[in-house]
Amino acid sequence: MSAVPAQGSVSRRGVVAEGVARHFGSVHAVEYMDFQAPAGKVTALIGPNGAGKTTLLLMLASLLRPDAGTIRIDGLDPVHDHAAVRLRIGWMPDTLGVWESLTAREILAQMARFYRLPAGSRDSRVSHLLHTVRLDTLADQPARVLSRGQQQRLSLARAMIHDPSVLLLDEPASGLDPGSRVELRNMLRQLAAAGKAVVVSSHVLSELDEIADGAVFVNQGRTVKQQSLEEAAKEGRRYAITALDTAALTARLREYGLVFRVEDGRRPAVSLLLMDDADASSLLKRLVNDDVGVVSFAPAAGALEETYMTLDAERR
């Protein structure tokens, strides 16, 4: 199915950015960012609004030239090897964009022509992608009548039309219903397993925990942390516990010498930081043996969300 073979040695495949910067007049959207997204992995790009995520993605997609620093896509420089880099990149912005009067099929067919896919395989490639993103029945409807979620699925198909080795996805789950989110998650994992470098920028951190192999955290135009999901998990995770008797629960936790906090909400709960699954299992067993009526005991946040909240607290 590959229309564009990835080039370069295995060690050079994927995305590498070092010290990139970009300003717009007096606004320094990106001041200094390092970024790595290896082939065969899903890499999350995480940060608050205004952190510079979209500007970074636009530079990685060769749509903006950095004012400083270097970018390599499969070992190639987007500034000097612009056309070759474009063939390796699938870019999905956070909105579908133009051509709203064309049908979904026409949009994908036109993109196939732009990327010079062989005429004999264009129709089958378009049909395959329409089926992949579940737009078969809407293939001949104008893009403007599609819902937000349907337009997102079309945008993803458009990014994949030429079978790129690198996918840059800006808020791909925006507007998707829960079932479509699960399908997207499975699809991105399959694309990474096929050897593609997949970059996902999203505010839905719970989704990223299920998708990503690693993450790059950015804020105020700078990279503040890079870590794998395994490294994030080793830093501990906050667990939420509810019990039939919250007072009895908190009393036991104090007796154990654990630091916790009482959470506001419809159902009284406490939360505390545990280092790993073994700690969680041990605490749950101890509470049950001490006759605390535990109702629920589960992670309150994913590993990446925990890192994000810790970095945010440090920033404040």
C-alpha cells in the first residue's frame, strides 16, 4: 500500500528538532524547543494553550521556516529538501480547511493527484481510506454538510492519502464521539506498529495515555520535559479512593503515615500519590484487611496527566 517509501537509515527515521525558534513580529511563539518523535512510536505533544504547539507543528510540517535551530524529517532538512520532506509528511490541522463545496471523495482524489499517485491506483486508495475512516456512506456528500467529527475523520484520511512516513496530527480527536475516539486510538497504534512516526498534539491527556509511547511537554515557547510513558509511570500516579465511611478511611491513612488530600465532589473521596502498581495493590489489601469499606480504588489521572499537573504546579 506504500506510495512513498521512507528513506534514510533506521537511526535517522522520524522527527528531530533542535533549538528551533519562531517569532511573529514581537511575539515569540517558539523561543527554544527540542523535539524527537522516533519512527514506530506515537509521540504526544503536550502543553497549555499558547505554549507554541501549533507553531512547532507547522515548522515540522515545513509550512513555517524556523528563525533558528534545525529540523530533520527522516534525516532530511525541510529548508533545503522541501519537496522530499513534503512527500514524507502527513499533516492534519485542527480544522479541515478549504474545499467545503467538494465531496469527501473529490477532496481525497484531488490530494492523490497533488501527490502524483499512479492514476491506476488513485480510486482504490481513495475508497480504501474512506472505508478506513468510516465515511463510505458520505463519500459523495459536500464536505460542508459533514459534522465536526466527520470532518476530522476526512482530514485524517487526507493526511494519509500518500502513505507518509511521518504523521503530524493537531487535535485529531476533537469532535469525535467515544466510539470514534477508540477507533482513532487503535488506528494510530497500528500506524506506529507499521513503522510510522506519529505525532499527536491534544488536550485530552487521558486519551494520550492510551495512545502514546512518549511525550514532549512544552510551555511558553520552550521544551520543559521529554519522557517515555514508562518514565512517566515511574514518577508515580495519583489514586482516588472512596469508602462507605470516609472518616474511617482518612483515619486509617493517617495511621499508615500517608499523605493524602480530601477531594471535593459529588461523592466524598481522598486521593494520594502512589509510586507503582505494587504500592497500590498493597494499600488496597491493607485497607480491606483493616475493615475499611472501600467502594472504589483507581488511578485519578493517567501517567502523562500526572506529569503535566506536576509541571503546571511547579510553574505556578
